[in-house]
Amino acid sequence: MRIHVIGIGGIGVSALAKYYLEKGHTITGSDIQESEITQALKEMGARILIGPHKAENVPLDARMIVFSPAIQRSNPEREEAQRIQEQKSEVSRVDLSHTPEDQLTVLSYPEALGELTKDHYTVAISGTHGKSTTTAMIGLILEKAGFDPTVIVGTKVKGFGPPAGGSNCRVGRGAYLHKGKPILVIEADEHFASFLNYFPDLIILTTIEADHLDYYKNLDNILRAFRTYILRLPEDGIIVANKDDKNTVEVVSSSKRLVQFYSAEWTAAEELRKILRVPGEYNVANAHAALTAARSLGVPDKTSFEALAAFEGTWRRFETFEIAPPAGGPVPYTLVSDYGHHPTEVRVTVEAARAKWPKRQLWLVFQPHQYQRTYYFFRDFANILSRLPVDKLIVADIYDVAGREAEEITQKISSEILVKEILKRKGKKHEESVLWLPTIDDIHAYLGQNLAGGEVVMVMGAGNIYSLTLRLQKEFDTAS
């Protein structure tokens, strides 16, 4: 079957494209820019058009079209897909010789993933924080246990492939069935209530906080969505829930499904602290969630601990590199790339770095993600960024998320305003250590002129700030 994917370079929808490729489907796709994700898909056999989206990119013989959540209704390829679908439906209505195979199915990424969950025993990882890492952890545990899972995750995981460097998709071969079905492990995002498209059998709830307020408006609506989500479990469904998170406990308190809690206070968490290679209490919680879910599926603890002890982390989650300094000095600096963009994520990740490197200079380069997020969390960002245990804070301009910004808000907020608020709280004596540098070029130049070697430089954000990490890696020889 020919499947066309609009916005194929997205981290979620690209995993689904890899799944389709592994299952023998013909994949075409489009994206506005080339990336390592699109390159990997091309190497797997996908035909991808790079550049502005155009109606003519949509193949007329496609049987299914899947579009990324970032693709707006006005996107010309999405409009063309809708036109073709309506045209084929009309032809079938008047020409009885047409069969269902002649129809065109048009689905969003969550809808397409939801269709996949119907045919699997689905383990869905949800919550404000820790979804990707927990998904990777449980996926690797189940792989080691011989459960042969299919895994769809919003990051690249070492050990999954192709490509050899890690993948956001692992495709099971059906070698093991749980309750008569192959196992599927998915990262189930709550944004736009995407997770209400899924049919889970086991749900992991990590944490629930205010987030995506451009869609939900307030925490009450978020809690309501999560309550609706867990109702999608079958009668024998299982919830694995974080006992240390009050919102999670509140959501599951009325559920009639089996609830298995985990907590940082329990013995297993202490054992995990001893073996984990990834830093931070938040990763202890992620690992404990994966361990608890694995127990529910019948995996021996010994197998789970072995898999977790070998876990090396994932792409853009406290991903660490040793880089030779620009001036060619003898002491390398440590580069940490992280996807964190919620105030809580920034705080706990920086605290983990400070705990790991207590005596080294710690620099944070942070790119706020989306004007609306920055606006709604302005006080939280100002409070947290002004109190972080860092020696230098560099704030880039806000990353503008196309199609998800309200013009009246973009005029009210900026990184310059945020930095002024941070300095108001810290005092003018910190003007040289708290900087607003608008562009990635500005930041790159500043680092090149001021890094001496020995520093820890954290580059955080979910937007194009990642290109800074790539530039630093490419331009400076990796230290031995």
C-alpha cells in the first residue's frame, strides 16, 4: 500500500513512517526542510520531497495519507488530500464497481497511531514529564525479556534501529503475544487530547502538571482529559501511577481499574539509584515506572534491572558530549543537549547537572518554546531561571511554533522581557551572567569568544536551538 506522510520529519510521525516501511508499505512524504530524520527515512527507502508543501506532492495512487500534528488545515497538501478523498467517495457513490480499496483514508498522526493500538496489547506512557525516557526504558526491558515489542517513541533510542545510531521506532515481529496480541509501547501525548485516539491496555502516568495551556486553558481541563483517557482502558486494564504526584493520585483515585503505584520512597527506587547511568531523581522515577509496568506484564525484576543498568539515555535527554574548546586549549568542555522546555523540566535537569558536576562552571543556554507557553508560564520561568544554580544564563529568542501562536500574545511577550524580569529578581550585579542573545548565531559567537574549557554548557529547548548543538559538535573536534 502506498502511504504519503505530510510533515514526515516530525519525531512522532516519522516513527510511524518507519513502522510502515518495515511492514513493506511504499512510503512517500514531504517536509519543508532536510534533517537527520528525513535522511534516515530515505536510507530506509522512503521517497521524500523537501521544500514548500505543494498540492502536487500528493500521489494520486496513495491509499492512506497521514499528516503531522504540526500540519494546519490550510496546508496545500492536506487540502489536496481532502479533495481527493471527497472525489473518490463521490465516484464510489455513483459507480458500484469501485471497492473500498479504491478509497483514500486521511488521518492525523494520533488517529493513525490509534488504529495501530487496536491490533496490539498497548502500553501507553502519558504525563507531563518523562514520557519519552520511560517509553524507551520499558521498551528496552520488554526487548530484553524476549517480549518482542513494537515501540513508537518521541526520541531516538540507542539499541533501536535502523539506523545504527538509534531510532524512534522498534518493530516487533510478533514473536511473543500477551493476551493473544503482540505488544505495542507508545508515547501517548496529551497535547490536543491526542491520547483520546488510543486504545490502551496498560497506562503509565508519570506526572500531571499545567501544560499546553494554549489548548487546555487551565489545570482543571487537563485533569478532566486524563480522567477521560483512563476510562478508555478495558475492564482488565492496568494503571501504573506515580504516588508522589498529587494530581496523578487524584486522577486515578476514582478509577475502577487496577492501579499499581510507584514512589521515590520505596526500596526499589533506592536500588535504582545505585545502578542507573543517567542522572537525576526524575530518571529514578522514570525507571521505577518502567520497572512497575514490567512487573505487571510478568517480567522478572532481575531482567528489568539488567536492562535499566545498561540504559544509556536517549537523544536530546541529558545527552552529553566532551568537546575541545574553540581556542584549542588542553581542557575540553562538556556539552549537554536537552529537550526540556517546561519550567519544571528546566529546573530538575539543571539541578541534576549541578549534582553531577558540583564544582564546575555551569552555563545554561535556554530557548523558550512557543510564545503562548512563555506567556502562560512567565512567572514560573522568571522564578525558576532566577534561582537556578548556574554561573551563566543565556536566553535565546522565543521559538515561534507555526500555526500555534496568537498574535495578541506575541506582542506581549519576548525573551528580552523575560531576561529583564530575571534581572529584576537577581539584581543588576548579575547583568554579565544573565544575557539575552537573540539568535543562534549570536550565541555561537559568544561561546566561541568566552569558553575557556572545563565548563559544562547545557543547551535546552524543543525548537531549533538543537542546531547550536550540532554546530558545536561539528566545528570542534570531539575530545578523547
